[in-house]
Amino acid sequence: MADSKKILLGEARIPKAWYNIAADLPVALPPVLHPGTLKPVGPDDLSPLFPMALIMQEVSQEREVEIPEPV
């Protein structure tokens, strides 16, 4: 097994946002389709599986998505 490295960042260097590659794609990604209806899924379709904050991150078109506070 290869040697692994651990990098510790100081408080000031910890990232505050994720980079969202979808904002920089030349063509938008096709929507995710609901397997039962074959129509684009909405937040209500995903809410039984994921918390709303995660759903909003996933569908965002912003270049930077704020990282939620730690639990």
C-alpha cells in the first residue's frame, strides 16, 4: 500500500465554499429523470432521500456553493 499523507489546514485556510463545475460547463447537464414518471425530478422528489440543504447544493448553478456549518 502506498504511503498516505495528511494535510492539516489552519482555521483561516479551511475552504468556505465548494467549487461547482456545472456553472462553467459550456452546455447545461440534462435534468435527472424520475424513474416512475420519466419527468425531471424536483426537490420534493428528492426530499425523502436527502436533506433540503444538500438538494439545494446539488441543483445550484452558482460557481461557489457555501459549505454548511459543521454539525
